Amino acid sequence: MEPITNAVQQWLADPVIGKLVTFLLGLLLIVAVVRLLSRSLKRWIGDAEARYRGRKLVTFGGYVAALILLLTVYSGRLGGLTVTLGVAGAGIAFALQEVIASFAGWFAIAMSGFYRTGDRVQLGGIRGDVIDIGVLRTTLMELGEWVDGDLYNGRVVRVANSFVFKEPVFNYSADFPFLWDEITVPIKYGGDWKAARAMLERIAEEVVGEYTAQAHAAWQGITRSYLVEDARVAPMVSLVANDNWIQFTVRYVTDLKLRRRTKDRLYTRILEEIDASKGRFAVASATFQLVEVPALDVRMRSEPAAD
């Protein structure tokens, strides 16, 4: 037993081994503290978004503590590594240029506010809700593709943060958490189009009028921050007469995550009112009627017999 103890003591007496063991023990302690704090956040913080940000802050603090521990333990040997790191730096930067760009993208997202968790964005050609922002990648819950409307399709997509420098970032909920949308309603000629217009205005106010005050306040903030005109946020009905029918367009603002539901409510109420009008006005549709078939003159010509 004594020879083994002496061997262990000699092994630990080696400066390189001793510093390595010290660093590993310190790193295990940091990992344990980070995990304990992350699990405790659920009891301390009730709000999901605040809890998510707290977890990110604790994890980042753990990385910083590990870096400080490394510099403290190996402070006497870092001077000799300067030349080696300088020579290798160019090669590392070239090999990891995408990683470095993604890290710079994460820093830009954090400092400039391109988007936050919970925002609905289009990033790198992918449209979805931001559910996590990592150091290298942003995680989205994807919308659309084979699913119609603004609905999740169940696919989780991770996009490199470097895309914030390469492509436009479409944020649907940054400063103005509403979207303009519109529906078209064709009405037959010969009906009471004035009553139809009044009906559409009334339904629009009934279904989406609740958003007007909130959208107006949010748009005032936009006009104070950016050079943009004071747009109309109240529901509006416009009319165009074409060769087939009178086409009404209902334009309105709605919550960015309720666009499809709002459109469903509008169409449902409009169809109910049209059915209740008892023919006063009706929805138009394209109908094609074959009035007359022109006479066909078919002449058969026989080929001359071969000699």
C-alpha cells in the first residue's frame, strides 16, 4: 500500500499533473454550481421568459468562470504559448471562419436586438418563432411549408447566427406586434351594394375593431422612432367594379399570431350575414354559359387511285 501512496504523491507533485488536477476539480465545481442554479430558477422565477434568460445568464457565467479558472491555474505558462498561439491564430481563424461569424452574429443579436425569443421571424429563408438563441445557432419552430397559414408544422430548425450578416432578417413582431391583412368579397351586380358595404364595415369593426386602439398606440411609437408616415390602422372597406362583379376589399390589422383565426371569423360572419339578407345581395362567382355552337362544315376529299 505504501508504494502506491508514494507513487500517487510523486504523480501529484509533478507541476503539470497538479495544475491539471486543480483545473479539473475547479471545472467540476463550476459545472455543479451552474446545474444547481439552473434547476433552482424554476422555483425562484415564475415567468417563463425571465426563467429562460436567467438560465442563459447562468450558463454564460459558467463559461466565464471556467475561462478565469484556466487563466489562473496556467498563468505562469501562458507567456510561453503566446508565440505558438499567434502562429496558429491565422490558421484557426481561417478554419473556423463560419464559427467566428456565428459568434459575431450572436453578439450582434444580443446587442442590436435583431430579434428575441418569442419573436416571429424569417431568417435564412426559414419562417418561424424563435424558441432559443445560442452562441452559434438560433432555433426556430418552423411555420408553413406543407401546412397552410401561419401554423407550426412541427419541425425544429437551427439556423447559423451568421445569417444576420448575409441575408435580410424579417421580424414580424419587433416594434409593431400587428400585421395588416385583407380579404376580398365579390358581390353580384344588381344587388344592394351599399347595404353590402355597410355590412362589411360593421363586421370588420365587430371582429377586429378591438385591435385598433392598441395598434394605433404601437404605430405612434414607430413614427417617433423611424421616418415613416402615419398609416391608418382602423378597418377599411374599398370597392372596385370589374366586368364580372363588384369586388370589396376589407383591410384591417390583426395580432401577428392570429391572422388565420381572424380571417376565419371574418368570413364566417360575412357568410352568415349574406345568408340572412334573403337575396338582397349575394356572393358572385365566375359562371360560363355555352350559348351557341357554330356550324361545322366538314368535307372529305378522296385521294386519287395510284397507277
